[in-house]
Amino acid sequence: ENTDPQRIAFLLCKQWTLYSVTPLYRFSNAHLKNYSRLLTAFVAAERQKGWAVEVGVELDIKVAISSLPDLKGSDQDHAAILVQLFSRSPASQKNSEEKLIWSGWFCCVCGDEFFENMPEDFTCLPLFLTNGAESYTAIVGSWFQKTFDCCFHRLAISPLNLSWMAAMWTECKVDKTASAVELIFSVPGLLQPLDILYAIHPEDAKALWDTVQKTPGEITQEEVDIFMDCLYSHFHRHFKIRLSAAKLVKVSTAIASAHCDGIIKFLQSQYLIGVLKLLTELAISQIQ
């Protein structure tokens, strides 16, 4: 709720790929400019297939690493770190227009309980989100792994966690007209892939959730199970298809959308911290 909408607007309505990251060894916010220079040279060298590139020389790729202090769930959280790659024409000079070609950011929202006993030399930013070509993700990840002795892993989202997201985001209120709650299921055991899209009017979904939830502001696994079972029963009543036998692969609401492959899209800035808190928990569970 303390975030500046203008500062984080660029995070909205983009597809972000999720990764979990082990703690970074001897990472320091005081050295972000130096990290930017070193990573710029590393990216350029990788793109030129290993040719040596001198640090500080003008290149067609520029890396900017900065802090996003607004993306914190508590005072104990480390400020989020934004990494951006820009391209510019090598034929132009310093004043040439720069084009953003890749973005990634590390964050930790309300993860202080897990990391409270971490040694001082380690910085805990367990959630990493990227938007752009996978080739750049691999290069940037390689540099961070070599420099800070950390490991990256793709963060998948299980059907159970997707059902939690459906329930949690259905509960949230939005200022403008909300879009439909959409659940996409993949049907197993077929020669050709088959997905089923189940769209629910947001007011109907909210009314159902209100009948299920016992304590406002608190959600239990039992309530999530009842919520999903009611949706399954309604669908079966109309179409004679048991969705419980299929795999939930995507959830879309007015708050955000999430895919089981670890793809997320944020749609409402006022709920960004809450969504990141859940994703941080998932990232930490994978590290453990």
C-alpha cells in the first residue's frame, strides 16, 4: 500500500517469467553502478562469442542496475533490484536513443522470517522475474551466479497454488469494472492437446466466495477446496464434464493472471505487494 504507482507502472500488464534464487553472497547496494559496468561488458562479450571486451568502452548494449525501494512488504525486506538491458545503434554516438530489450528484477516481500538467521554476507532476494528473450536471461543469470555464488531455478506454479490464487484474487475488490474470472484446464490422456476455458462473472465468483469464507481476511485450505468444488459442480451440472479430472493450468482475474509454467502478469498496482508476497513464499519453498 506504500508503493508509488508511477514508479512501478512499468511492471504491470507484462508477462514475467518466475525464478527462485538462492541467497547472493557479498552483494551490496552501494556497488550497483559498478555491477552495471561489469555486466555490460559480460553481456557484450557473450554476444560476441567470447571476444574480450574492455570494461567502460562504449558498446551497443547497456546494462542499468538500480534499486526499487517501494517493492517491500516490511522494513526488514531488502529493496528490490531492477536489471535492465538497453540496445543502441553502434553507428550512433552517446546521444543515440536507447531501446529497452530485456528486464529482470529480484525481490523479497515479507520473507524476513525465513532469512532472519542468515549470515550478514548474504542478501536474500529469492524471487526473480524476467521479461524478454531467454538468451539474455541465461546470460544475466550466468553473471549473477558467477559473481554472487547463487543458483537460479525456474519456478513452476502447482494446480493447488493456482486454486489458492483464484480464491484470493476473487476476494479482492477493484475500483473499475472487473474482468471475468477465467480458469483454464488441460485435459490429460488425449492424442491432441485439449484445453477447457471456464469463465465466471466476477460478481458471481465473489458471491460464491462470500458464502464459503468464514472469517474475512483469512483463507484456509478447506475454504479453497469448497470454492473449487462448487465451481466444478456447477460446470458438471451444465456440461457433464468433471473438471476435477483435468489439470488447472492457468488462472486469470482482474488482479493478476498466472500460468503453471511460472508466468505471471500483474494487472492492479494496489495488489502488487500481496501477489509478490505469495510468489516469494513459493520461491522460498523451492529453495528449502
